[in-house]
Amino acid sequence: MAGALWLVFLSVVLQISRADDRPNFVFLVADDLGIGDVGCFGNDTIRTPNIDSIAAKGAKLTQHLAAAAVCTPSRSAFLTGRLPVRFGMAGTDRPLAYAFLAAASGLPRSEVTFPQMAKDHGYQTALIGKWHLGLNCKWVGDHCHHPNKFGFDYFYGFPGTNAPECDPDDVSEGGTGATAKFITNIVYTDFYVWEIAVSLFLCLSALKYFQYIQWKTVIVLSVVGWSAVICTYVYWANGRVFNCVMMRDDDVIEQPYDVSTLTPRMTLDAVKFLEERKEKKEPFLIEVSYWNPHTALLPYKEFRGKSRHGLYGDAVEEMDWSIGVVMATLDRLGLTNNTFVYFTSDNGAHMEIGDAGGWNGMYKGSKGQGGSEGGIRMPTLVQWPRKIKAGTVVTEPTSQMDIFPTVADILQAPLPQDRVMDGRNILPLLGGAKQPSPHDFMFHYCGNVLHAVRYRPKKGNVTWKAHLASYPWAPGTTHCGDQQLACFCNVQFGVTFNDPPLLFDVTNDPTEDRPITADSYPKYREVLDVIKKAVEEHKQSLTEVDNQFNMPLFFPRPWLQPCCNFPSCNCREDVDLSSLEIQM
């Protein structure tokens, strides 16, 4: 009897010990930050000392890949550990991302996220900042795609994104006016909206002329059709009011939001969350999802004109300051040693917008190019002093989708067994293990089109990358010039599909300047055959799913529009930033 009691006591002690041993989690996610914009990845003109400090105290991942080169699919893959094409968040070509808060598209409720997993294991969870994965489904208050439905106990931020129309003043090139003009061109020219609407009206008129339908039917269908056209135009032209919305949990607290105060307010809220968790002795997972340095570029007044790269550099340095405040708070609260900190960007720098975009270093390509290194190779750092040795460098191919299974391993939580998981546990690599990537193959999509494949053989020091597609880069550049917002995915937008694929060794030729040929490498065809077989097996693993960006779901519905102080849709959050200003 005494022996049995002793075993029970020992079991309880061990369980408590394991619970106390679990780390906290802090995820810091930039928006459109290029790998060449950060000091520890080679930039020597933009000041990022706080980000660089994470690298010095932890691990730098030099071949860490986003699952997409555009915000919405990339972020959905990060949270779920799965390729967006598996659950309808990959887009087609246009659109590639969630654009309207009044649209019904968003992250499907069937998906499981790692914040939900952490919450199920007793963690307090929070998302501060950008969501961009949908809001409502059937009515304005159902919040079926809201962060609170996917494991975040607390949400303070913007359910959409920071876009150029959120700038109240800049109506010049690259500002609100230019964006509205560009988007209107996409909607009303590329989608042939006017032509379709007029053709529909003429068809209805013809049917009435031949007495197949009544005038009542003509009028009703015409009103519906033209209302859809006009409504869409109203939403595009008034994006600042309808899309630049700030929320705290379920409540709209600012509309339109003031971009210039977003980062300080997010920082203040993050500090408050950390202090409350420390006071209550609760384990936590927090994601601080920055707008920086996505356009509109409106950093707080204290940071304007301080960098050597205009508003873009100012926005990066503002984010670095915020990260410094978060890290200093962890130190002050005695939480640093047992906190897993992860810093990354959602996709590469947006090269097409010139000075308003960043730099992807030596890597070719830009935001939107799902198969290019510049679009998907992310500046990524991980710090966890208890487990990760300072100065660790991970050169093996890894993915943002790996965070889900890595967190699961840390929490000793089982992975979902009813779906394909594309992420892999990279904790051994972060711990300094000398072993190849857990990924034999990585599939790089542009929308729902496969553009490139990575192949890491278990033996040797080589990572092959086959480019199935090539982009219509402007002469002398690796982006699509100023006539397009970004490169897109299919032939009608100038993409060329390569047969055979272009093959590179991105371990030893990361700039992809030396294509592999049958003449330069005897096993060239053997490598391509292995990749071809992997692609066939991968495609067999895909199942048909609802596309969240089809036209009926993508376009806005007035009854889904969040609005404070209806019908003006205008409100302001009153926040005292003086405590943070002292530290700036």
C-alpha cells in the first residue's frame, strides 16, 4: 500500500514538474519584411538591434520558408501547419488574399490551429495586431472567422490588413487614389464586370422581347446585377472606412483606424498582457502580428525621418523598437529564460512598389511569387535560452508550417490524425542537432498552382530546387515592374511553365545563378525523376475543397460589414501612450 501511494505521489510530482517546465510562447510576425531588411541577415543601413539580439541569443534560420508569398495563405499555413491548398485558402490567381471585411471568405472552421492546441493545454492566448483571415459568414455579428474562434482568448487588432487606402492623406502615386484606381482596373477590366453586367441586361431584354420572361423579372434581375456592380465599386472607393477597422475581441473600437499609432498601441497592449500573465502565474502564448512595414507606411511621429530609407526604413525601425520593448518586458518579469520567442515575416518584400517596399537581399523574386526565394525565404529567428544555444545557425530547409508540430512536441500534445500535416518538428535542429531537414520535399505554390519543388536528399550537402514556372520579370530586375501590383500565377499574366523544370542547388547556389543541366551534373535526369514522382504523390494527397476566394465569397456583402456608431461607421479609441513615448 505504501509503495502504491509513493508511486502516485511521484507521478503527481512529475506531472507538476513537466507543467512548470513548459515554456511560454511569443510569436513576432512582420508584414512584407524582406530577408535583406534585417541586420543579422546582411542589412547594414536599417537599424534592427533588438531583432539582431534575438539572433545573437538564439538561432538564426537561413532557409526558412513561408508556404505562400502573399499574406492570407501564408498566415493560414503558419497557424495550421498545412498547405493552404488543402483547405481552400490558396486563392486562384486574382484574388490571392482576403480583401474585404464584408466578404464571407475566411479560414474554415474545420481547421485546427496551434494557439487552439496551446489553449487546450491550459495556456492563455492572445493575438495582437493583424489577422487577415476573415471575420463573418452570414451576418455581421456571427464572427465565424474571428481569431477568438481559432484559439485566441484575446484579440486586439485589425481583422483585415493595413493597406494603402488606410492612409488618410496620401492620394498620390502609391497612395489611396492610386490603389483605388488600380483595384478598380482589376475588378472592372480584368474581371470584365461592366461587360458582364451590360451583357446580362441585354440578354434579359432579349428574353423579354421574345416574351420568355416578364418585365418584373427583367427589373428585379437588373436591379440585383447593377446593385452588385455599384456596391463593389463603393467598397473599393471607400476602403479606408470599410476595411481599416480596429477591434478588441468582438467590438469595433476604432473605424477607420489611425495607422500611425497602431504599433505603439499594440506594444502597450502586449506589455499589459505579459504583466497580467506574470501576476496570475499563467502560462501564455501571444502573437504580436505587426503591420510594419506593409503600406500604408505611417510610422509613429517619433520614428519618422529617423532612418536612412524613408518611411519604409522608419517603419522597420519602429517595429524593432516595439520588439525591444516586448523582449525587455520578458526580462523585467523574469520570463526570458523559459520563453520560446519566434520572429519571422509573412512573405517577402514587395519590390514592385519601389521605395515603399523593402529588399530581399541576394535572393531573386518578390512578394506574390510563390516559387521565388525572394517571395518565400523569410528572416527567421528563434530564442529559448533553456533549450537553444546562443549563436545557433540552422541552414537546413525549414518551414513556417513547422511551428505547429514543434509546439506540439514541446507541449507533448498529439498532432491531428484526421488530416495531412505538412509541417515537421524542427526542435532537434533548433537544439543544434547535425542532421538533414525533416522535409524530403517542400512544395511551393502560387495560389493553387504549384510553381516550385524543393528536394533535400538525406545524404550529402545539397538541396535541389526545381522551378516549374518562371515569372515575367521587368528587364534587369527580378520583379514584375511598376505596371503590375505583383507577379501573378498563370499564363494569362505572363508566367511561363518550364518543361523540363529549371533545376538549381540552392544550398551551394542560393542566388540561383547557375542552373543545373545534364552536361553539368550526370544525375540531372535522375534528380528530376525523383522530384516528378514526389509531385505526383503529393497531388494524390490533395482532396477537393471549397475555394474561400471564389467570386461569391470574395466580394463584399453589406450585411457583413462591421460598423461602429451606425450609420456613420466612425469611432476613436482613446489611449494614453505617454508611458511608451518616454522610452522612445
